[in-house]
Amino acid sequence: MLKHMVSDNVMKKIALSFDVEEFDLPREFNSDIDDEEMYQISYYGCKKLLNLLDVPATFFVTANFAKKYPKLIKEISEKNEIGLHADEHKDNYEDMSCDEANEKLTKAKKEIEKIINKKIKGFRAPRFYPPDYKLLKKLGFEYDSSLNPCFIPGRYNNMFKKRKIHFNEGLKVIPASVYPVIRFPMTFLCFRFFNRFSLVYEKIGTVLNKEYVIMVLHPWDFMDLRKFKIPFFIKKNSGEVMYGVFKDYIKWCKNKGYGFTTMEKF
């Protein structure tokens, strides 16, 4: 029995992923934030995260952010995978023509690859709304991680989409992990919404996803967001509380013998 348990633990993989972007969330909710602060929130969140993170992870970066902080992105790329998040975080591929998406993504991919001197293999769209898979394949991406297979009223209606890794138009699709059956997403909200109880909730979700877990977080999760006029459930327990809970989660995963990996290694 013990041998079987150890085997399961060795097989389990945790892929931590972070969307590195301009913190334009207040603008999405019709609130002001100046450009400099919009960038600095994510910049200092990245610095805090790197002080904590001692396992490999995947960072999906916007070209706008990478051009502003090239040294930081190059530093991150030394031990982690860099994927493309968008040209600008405000990009909405649902309202964009295929030609415009092609132009913006081509430019953004080349700009970040020049900074890190590595090929970008993965893509995740802002707000999980991707462009056409055929376009991503054409641009040389090997996988897309823009599917959140859950139901969130007013946001996502993907309750019956595949929650396991699969192929679409020749492109590998790596969905964010959700709880089996109830399909609650395993994102930053899980870590923060219930404070310390959230750690127990997150552990349960990790165990239930037997082979691997794809976590979705942001550097700005580790900054105090209470002053911003954004929904309470987004800013609740941000900053130091989130930092502590996430640190404990990584420690718990290590104690269980789970391995950490990047998305490209799936």
C-alpha cells in the first residue's frame, strides 16, 4: 500500500503558471489607475514572487510589460519558462480581426524572444479568450493554455469543455485545472477567498486532480490591492496573506513528494 502511495506522489506534477501583465484590472471595472502604477504593481509583485519561488514555473508575459522590464523578464527566463500572454493585456481577440491578431501576436512573440533569446512555445490569452487555434499554430506556438473549463456567470460558460490536455487544430490545449464534477477553477481565488481555510481547499483540489495540476496566478496577487476599486472577492486576502498561504502550499506539495514542472514539459 505504501509503495503504491509513493508511486502516485512521484507521478503527480504541479505546473504553476503566472500571468505577468499590466495591472489594468481597475480600468476593467471603470476605475482609474495611472500607467506607472499599473506596471509597478506587477513589477513589485514579481520581485516578491521570485524571492519565494524556488521551483520551476511558467510565466505568460505581455510584450508591453517585457519591453518595460527586460532585465526582469530575462532573469525570470533563466530558471523558468516564458510564454506569451498578449501584446497588450487589454487585447481582446473576440473583437479583433484575424489579420490584426496575427500582426500583434507576431510582433509580440518576436519582441519577447529577442529579450530572452529563447523560442516561445506557449500562449495564454488575457481573460482566457484566445484567438483562432489555426493562427496560433501558424505562428509557431506548440500549445495554448487559454481554456478555463468551468462555469462562472457572466464570464465563462465552459462547463462541458474538456478539462484534460487534448489537441485542437493540431495545437496542444492545456486547460487550467478545475475541481472534478463541480468544475470550480483552481486559480488565485482559491488561495485567497477563504483565507487560511483556502489552503485546505486547495490541497483537496490538488489531490483530486490525480495526474497533474495547472495553477493560474498573477504577480499582483502578492501585492496589497485593498485600495483599488475592484470587486471585493478579487482583492480579499491579497498581499502578505496570499504570500503566506502560497508559501505553505508549495511546502505541502514538496512534503507530499509532488514534482514541479513547466507547461512546455507536459
